[in-house]
Amino acid sequence: MAPPTETSQPRLATGCRWGGTEEDRMILYPEGALKLQNTGRQVLERCDGQRTFGEILTELQKEFDKTDPEKIRTDISMFLEQLQKKRIVDY
Amino acid sequence: MVFNPLALIAEVTHRCPLHCVYCSNPMQLTAASNELSTEEWISVFRQAGKLGMLHAHFTGGEPLARNDLTELIAAARAAGLYTNLITSGIGLNEQRLQMLVKAGLDHIQISFQDSREDAANWIAGTKAHAHKTELSHAIRRHKIAFTVNLVVHRQNLDHLEEMISFIEQLQPERVEIAHTQYYGWALANRAALMPTRAQLETAVAIIREAEKRLSGRMRIDSVVPDYYAKYPKACMGGWGRRLMLVNPSGKVLPCHAAEVLPGLSFENVREKSLDRIWQESESFRKFRDEAWMPEPCRSCDRRGEDFGGCRCQAFLLTGDERATDPACSLAPAHRIVESAVEEANSTADIAKPAPASSFVQLQKLTNDLWSYRTNPE
């Protein structure tokens, strides 16, 4: 499976959902839980199946304007690809 | 140090329509009359939610044997728990499945014994295979995570590729290729279940190849059986560390096998709160932290990773529940596991079911080979 493209619409995979507390949000999935750091949480909260990967990147590049936008793209692409392999995210 | 528990194993009944020879239930099963009521389970889930637990795993026996399962799942979900149903699928039709999904079931895991109907029914001691297959198709029509649990062992590892192909067609998101462990009925049947080294090596290669091929479509989870590993498994993520099990009669156990351990008393949700049991009960405290560890565990670099392995296995194999798990290559009693492995590799022929067309014929041929799990009274 390839990394997400500009027009991919990432979303949580079937049977995966948000859980945990307000401070400690996590993704619950079959027999597991993914604790999210700040950035991870910001990415996944935008994976609503509507926003495209391109749109998510633009939002986060604006948010983290001190970081190289290309690094943001590579990091987030890799992050989503890893979660897709674990069947936590689809796009 | 007491960690917060993360997962509740809700062993809601020991009743089961199957008789799997590798079942890890205790040989002494809870009678149906002694099971917790609906209200008692609802209280357990409420307490688990308050404790900040994240997952409830509905298991048994066969959890579908409980008529109130829909209510139980709804209660666990309402309490904030992610709900996993670990089941054979027997007792589930599309209508009931729909009700469970509506009640908030997040994830269903169906066990498969083989790709071949005769062999699968032989292992389970029941004609279950066709139903499981049909049910899998029904599951795919619903918004629910789906895992296939394929139980592998000496009797079926020779056609692992075929079994993986079969499972692919069912389209689960995830497949667990579960080598049998040896507790309960499976320990009694160990000689017939333990794979040869050759079978294992072939399996590892096949699984590696399948993982690559299926990457992004199906996730494969698989662990080498601990008898063949260098170090023991981190059983339950550590004693009294992350998981607790409530058995059908309300007894709270650190793991499903803990009742084999001598001199431990277990507390019951009917008498005490889940929180107090987790924090204070003698059984949960017994092997927490490191004070109980003998050498070599006590000064081992890995003690924070595998916690000395499994207490129940240590007891079952050595008679000493404090001993280093004999599955560990550093264990003084490692020889016990080595012998079992040698024995598994010395028998030239691997017992196979005769090529019979009917299940009844197979059963007649195999009463000597192993014992089938019974149902509680």
C-alpha cells in the first residue's frame, strides 16, 4: 500500500475510535490503544474522512509555521502510512 | 508500584458448544448456576470504566451462550470501554449480530481451527466450520472491526499457506496466527499440539512472506511459541500490571490460569469493589514489582521487559510458582522445556486425521489421541 496522495481522505479504520480522557486522548482499536503525542493528536483529529491529505498538511504547516513544511509533509505521510499498515487508519 | 489497569477480561461463562482440545480454560469449570447476573456484570463494567480501563474483552467458554450479552456489551460501552468479542461465532446469526453492533460492539474476533472443514470440526469436536465461514461474510456487511484468530499447532501447520489463503477470502482487517499455549486442556494435550522445529521454521518464513504480500490490506499478528523462544513472554504484560480477569462466578484473577497456583486466595466482585481488589488483594500483590524474584531474574537486564515470564507456567512445569519461567533459556529449569521440545521433534510421524469424508468417522479414530474439553454441569 502506498503513502497518502494529495486527494486521499484519511479516516479512522473500521472499528477504531477515540477514547481516553480530554487530556489524554487516544485511539482505541482491536486489543490495543494508541497514546498520542501533541502532533499525532493534531493530525488524527483532522482525519475525518472529509479533509484531504493536502488540506490537512496546509492546516498543520500553518500551525507549525516554524518547521520546514517539507519535513511536516514527510513526517505526516510516514505517520499515516504506518498507521495504515496497522489497520488503524484508511485513506 | 501499582499501575492503572487497562483491560478487563470478562470471562462471562464457561458454557461452550465447542470442545476444542487446545482450550486454555481451567479443567474445573464454573457451573452455570453460579454465574454473575446481568446487574452484577453491569456494576463490574461501571467500576472498570471509573478506574480508567480502556478495553473489555468478552470471552468464556462461549460468551454468546449468555442470553444477556447485548445488554452486557451496551453496559461496557456506556461505561467507556472499547468492546471486543472473542467468540467461536456459534450462536450468532445476522440478526443477533446486528443487535450487538447496535448495542455498541466495536470488534469481533472469530476463531478458526483450519481451512478444511473436516479437520476444523475434528479439532473443535463440533460441526462449527461452515457456520463460522458464513458468519464471516455477514460480519463484513457491518461497521465493526473483524479479526480472524487462526489456532495453529502440530496438526495443521503443514498447510499454513492454504489456511492463510482461506482467511484472506474472509477479508478480516487482522489475523492472529496463534500458536497454542499449554494451559488447561491444552497442557493435557500438549504432545499432540506442539509443533516440530521444522514446522515452526517453515511457518515463520510463510508468515513473513504473507505479511509483505498483505501489507496495508490485512495485518498479521503472530508470536513464536515460547517453548521455542530464547526468552519468556511478558505474560499478561506483567502480573497485576495492566490486565485483570473476572471469571463467570465473579472471582477476580490476575490471569486465566491463576487458580492453579497454590495458597492464593482470590476475591469476588460480589463482596468487594474492583478498585480495592486490584490495589489490595493478596493475589494481585503477590508477584507485583520485583521483591519476589529469584535469581537470575532479580539481577537480569530483561526483568522489566518480561517480568520473569509466566508464574502459572513456572508452577505447572516446576512445582514452584516463584521459579524463572522454564521457557527462558536462562532458567535453571530450562531443561524441562528442552525435553518437551526434544520429544516433539523425535516422533517421526505426525499424527494426521484419516482421510475420511464424515466427521463421525474422524471422531471414532481419535479418542486415543487426546481429550476433548467438556461442558460444565
